[in-house]
Amino acid sequence: MKQRMFTALMAVLVSVGFGLTVPAQKGQKGKPTTAAAAKSVEAAFAVSPAANVERHKFTIGEKLVYTVKANLPALGLDNSTVARFSTEVVERGDLHGREGYRLLVKAETVGATRFLFELNDRFTTFLDAKSRLPYRAEYDIKQGPEERNSLVTFDQTKRQVQYGDKQTATLKGDTYDAAGLLWATRNLDFNDDKVARLTCFDDRNGRLIPIEIERLGVEKLTIAGREVEAVQFALRLADNSGKVNDDKKIRLWFTNDAKRYAVLITASPGFGDVRAELTRFPSE
């Protein structure tokens, strides 16, 4: 029971850690089957994603490293360091047949936490240099007993995605893999109070996951010994029925400047809390 609770907490971590997959649901394959669920999904996709305007510039070599702490009383975890993850803009160039960016996200459990739940993931996503939409994603995953490698290719023009053993799915609009979603969020209009609606693709079951991102306000934070002005956002994922909700209380903070560093990510799924904080700012 305790291990399942910790596994669930880490699943929240990997779903909000940008570049880590949204947890698959057992028995959930493809679209919801009930009419009510299907209607809910259609409603979630009713509004198109935010216009693809370049508000955030990619910096080649930018690497952000985060320390992840968890509070889970049932396991004796009281603000304990359990993992770390990083995001990196590796390069820009002719990558797999087109001009694009290669982005890398890595995550792993640390210390004694490894004996409770081993997490060692590596996600690479390739974004088109003009559209900023993903056209290729490579996953190298180890989460507890699960180990897998996966390749996903997107054709955003034809609204098709290929994954798994040459399985295909139809997209409803501009769609991101989970790693590309990080940079899509950094590119939102930080002065707009309207809810942005994006879509993430889960390669394990071919499911399209509606996501809402809402700007909550601006506040001062002290991160890595530096006081920064940060814009807070709420990120809401759709459940199995397709209904977007705030059950996990996912919150994101980005610096309110041209760099738009993600400095803090928190979540409270109900049985514990998780907090990922930037450990240091890149050299500028």
C-alpha cells in the first residue's frame, strides 16, 4: 500500500515535470466509449490552442536543474528530497530531415528513494523551428518495474501521429508531446487572463489529453537565493471521461521576464504534496 502511494505521488511528479508522460490509466485505450464521455472530450477540444507567436526565444545550451521534494506522512516523508529533473535546449539544426530544435528532459529518483521507487527517464523531443510544434519524440523510460523505449512521429499538417508498433491516431489540432508542452507553456501570453487550451498525446494508449492553463497572478518568490517576480499558472489535466479538473492542484511559476524560466512546480493530489524548485539559474 505504501509503495503504491509513493508510486502515485511520483506519477504526479512525472506528469507535471514537463517532459514526463501523463500517467496511463489501466484499461484506458483510445477514446472514451460512452456518449457522455465522448461529448465531454469534444467540449474540451472546442477552443483552439493559443496562437503560435514567438514570445519566448530558445537559448541553445540552456539547462535548468530542479530538486524535487515530497511530503507523504504515510511513508515518513516530510519535505524530503526524492528526485531531480532537468530540462535542456541541446541544439538547433537539420534534425531528422527538417530544421528544428532538440530538447532534452531527464528525471531520476535520488538517495534512499531509489529503494522505494526507481525512476530514471530520458525524453527527447524535436520541435519544428518555425511552428514550434513537435514532429518527433523519443522516450527512454524506467519507472519502477516498467522499462520501455518509444518513438512517436507527428504530422501536424495531416493531423496524424504514429506511435508504438506503427499504430496511428488522428489529431484534433496542434498537439504536443509532454516534453514539448513545457516550451509551449513558456511561450504563452503572460499578460492574458484567458484560459489557454492545449493538447498532449499519450503514446501508451493513443489518447489525446486536453489541458487547460490559466494565469492566476504575479508574485515575488525567492528561488536559488534570488528574489524574482513570477507569474503563477494553474495547469489542469483531463480525467478518463475527458473532463478537465483541478484535482491535482498543479501550479507553475515562471519568471516574469524575457527568459521565462520555470522556477517552481507544485502539486497536491490529496495524499501528499510534491514540490520541484529550480536549484540555480543559468549563467547569463
